[in-house]
Amino acid sequence: MMTGNFPQKANIVTAFGALSSKEDSIPHQLSLENKTPYFSGDPVLLNYFPQHLISETHVEAFDIRNDHVDDVTHHYIKKKIRNKDFDFLLAHLLRIDHMGHAYGLTSQAIPDAIADVDKLIIEIITMIDDDTMLIFGGDHGMTVGGNHGGDSLQETNMAIVAYYKRGLMKCKHKNEEIKKVMRSVNDANNQILQADLVPTLSMLLGIPIPFSTMGQILNDLYPVGSIDEENHHQNCPDSNFEVQMLNDNHLNTLQS
């Protein structure tokens, strides 16, 4: 979700004593552009990107029965948003995952944890300004018994939600050949991959796409206001938006 590439087997084996990632990544590209990526949550991510992610919090990640594990991260996120003190703000929440591992998905601990995250999302939506986008998603699913790591739909499927106060650009292409190659979160026949987040975030942040990325830009997440929407029409005929989108996808294709 940060490199857009499959991790090497050795990285998977050493995940809990994670080695610093040598691959190009979103945090690395942000640092090259003198932008500051702040982070709070699971400290494993800090082990992967110690030179690029800035963390000002300490999270106790291995007590899976701690239902207050995300409190520090919640407070930190809201503080950063309130102070408008970030270029990129990344959080990895742990409570739902921990409650699933500890008690299973049928426990009351799960809806309580979900309600806690729902509350945070609403607070973030209320606090962010017109130039900030919220993207929220899961890194994995979970079986009823509270496990993940397998290839079942329960474990590999998860949700992604994006919110931007000005709205998101839409383009209904008349050209069927173009439609076939455009990646959309709304296309039920088009599987969205976690790797697609990386070129999409690069587009949104105005940074180069990390070198080894295998993903494709999610075109539904172009924000209104980033391109001259006055020239935008429902079917995007010769609009600046379509030109920008096609150019970005062309660069994405050359890169991958």
C-alpha cells in the first residue's frame, strides 16, 4: 500500500521485526519533494520506512486485548488536522484487528470497535478543509474466527472510501476502448487492488509514482478543483479534465 508492489518473501517472514524497505515508496517520494509524511499507529510501518515517516506518538501494538490501543492515534490525527500541520497524514488503526484476534468477529467487542472508528471518520470529515481528502480502507479482512493471511474472500476483500468536500470528478467516456482501460472503484467487474492506491496517491499528492509500482490510477478519485471544472461536462468532450486524466494514465502505464 506504500510501494505498490508485492513484498519479497523475506520481508513477509521478517514482518514483525520489519527491515527497512529498500524499494521506492510514497513516503520516499514525499521526502524527495520536501513534503512531510506524518504517521501514527502500528509501529511496524515505522520499521519499514524509518527515514521517511515521522511519528510523534508511541503505540503499544502487541497487547491484543487493549481496547484503547487507538486512543493515542485518534488524538494525534485530530491535533494535526486542527493545526493544519501535515502534507500527508497516515494512520494505521489496530483496535478492530486486535478485537477480532482476541475474541472473534461474533463478539460484542467488534461492533464497539467499529463504532469507535465510525465516530473518528465523522470527526475527520467535519474537521478537514476543502483542500484535504480522506481515504479510508482496510489492509485485510478477517474470518469469523478472527484470523487472516489466507486467500478466502473474507480475508482478501475489504472496503475503501474516499471523501472530498468539493466532490470528485466523474467522466462517462463515450469511447468504449478508453473505458476498458480506465480503473474505477465503481465498476463491479473491475477488481481494485491495494497496489492501485500508490499511483492514485501519487496523483493526488503531485509526486512521481514510486518506481516499482504495479498499480493503476483510480480515476474516480480525481478531486474537483484540481483541474478546471468549468470546462468539464458530463461526457468530458475535449475537457482539461480528460486530457489530464489520460496524460496521467499514460505516464502510469509507461512507468509500470
